Amino acid sequence: MDAAPDHSACVRFQNAIELIGRRWTGAIIFVLMNGPASFSEILPQVPELRDRLLSERLKELEDAGIVVREVLPSRPPSVRYALTDKGRALEPVLQALTRWTEGWAQAETPKGG
Amino acid sequence: MDAAPDHSACVRFQNAIELIGRRWTGAIIFVLMNGPASFSEILPQVPELRDRLLSERLKELEDAGIVVREVLPSRPPSVRYALTDKGRALEPVLQALTRWTEGWAQAETPKGG
């Protein structure tokens, strides 16, 4: 741990934590760690997640290079979402955070919407 | 990784990531990992962090049991902030996220304020 992290490292860290900290983004990544899934497969696995918010989150994760949208050559074509290598590399982060919440955090309803 | 995390685990996870994901909170925790520090010692180590925001963040971290405020019996009394056990337990989370940002994330200025 560096006492005075340089500015760009600090900003990268903050960007990353804000991205995965958006409401239910971590949960969506967790679901995709089990393998690619369609929109309607992801939706019921995340409590309180609505259609519109899932679309938005998937778009953000695509833009960030964490999730890739795959169009399967079925008839009709079906779409599923998969983690990229960058996305799979988040596994140790989510695991560490899960262990911390299991050990220390209390269940409260998040504030705001 | 569980395909369908139960609701309360999901909410705890979300609370935790939103707490440490607030702007500069991760950076403040990083600084305190080097040991207790006074307000004026923390401030210059986090780029773009203003007085008022640091007060707010320290208060949130105190409320969450991550930081404790220590009043030293000096004359005049001086105040410093230290991580609790719960706060120090965040070290693997911040380390994993730092490794991920070093490997994958790009430096961009965070959006919004």
C-alpha cells in the first residue's frame, strides 16, 4: 500500500469502483461468472432488477469491455451476454468483497434508487 | 460463485460496494491502511478531495464502523482517524481492485462530481 497513490492510479481505481458499484452491476457480473446468459435468464437472478435497468447496465458493461453481446445463429437469432477476459478478471475482486460482506457487513436495504 | 445469490447476500454486497465506491472513499481507506492520520494529513494525499467531502466521508466511514475517531490527550487535544478491524479487513478487496485496475482499466476522468 502506497501512502500517496499517484493521481492517475487513484482515478483509475475510482472509475473502476464506481463502475462495478452501480446498483446491481456486481450482481449481474456474478450471474455471468457462471457462463453466458440471455437477458431473460439474467433478470430473475437479481432481486429488484427491472428490464430497463438491466439493459442500461449491460450497455455500460459492454462499453467498459467487461461484457460482450453474442448473437447466436439460431432461428430466430438469439442474443446472450458473456464476460470478456477483462470481465472474468474481476472475479478476485468480487470474491474478496463477498468474503468481507459475509464477515462484516450487515443486511440493510440500500438507500435511494 | 452461486448462480442465484440469495436476496440478503445480494443486498449486503450492494451496500458494501456502494459504501466503498463513493467518490474517494477507497482512496481515504488506502491512506489509513498506512496507519492513523489526522484530517490535515489525509487531505493532501487524495487528489481533488476537498475539506467538506473529507468530513462527510469520514463520518460515513465512522457510521459504518470502518473508521474510528481517536482524540489524543495532547494540549491542545488532537484528533486522528484509524481503521477498525472491519476497516482493515477491506485490504484484500482494495488490493484485488488495484490489481484489476493496473491490469485492465484505463485512466479517464470520472464523470460527474
